[in-house]
Amino acid sequence: MNDVVITERGQVSVPAGIRREMGLRAGQRLHFERISYREIRVLVADVAPVGPLSVLGYGKRMRDGGTRRTEDWMKELREGE
């Protein structure tokens, strides 16, 4: 059994041995599930690896029904700088 301490900010560190055995890397998501009053389960979230193709179609999803042009979006974004 590996003991860890919760910090003042509510953070915990996964012991290095467990990280190595499970192949955990920085940035991976963990899911905490309450089992009982004194027990929780920590699961590695199933997330597909992010690659350059994951952003395809992102701009179209952000448009209002696809009616706004890219240059209109860019103008709006630049006004916030």
C-alpha cells in the first residue's frame, strides 16, 4: 500500500512506482469515484491521444450556423487584444 498526503490545495501525488507500472504521464486525467465513506477508486480516464487531426472541424463548430466568415472571427478575436 502507498500512502500519500493531501496538500492544503487538495492535491495528491501518484507514487512514482505506480506511475511507472501503469505508464502514467503528465497531463493524463484521473477519475475519482467515491465507493464509501472511507474509500475511493481512482481510474485512468479513457481519452484518445490528441493529435493534429483532432482539431479538424473545430472552426465550423464555433460558427453561428456556419454563416460567419473566418475574417469576421479573426477581427472579433483581435479586438480583445
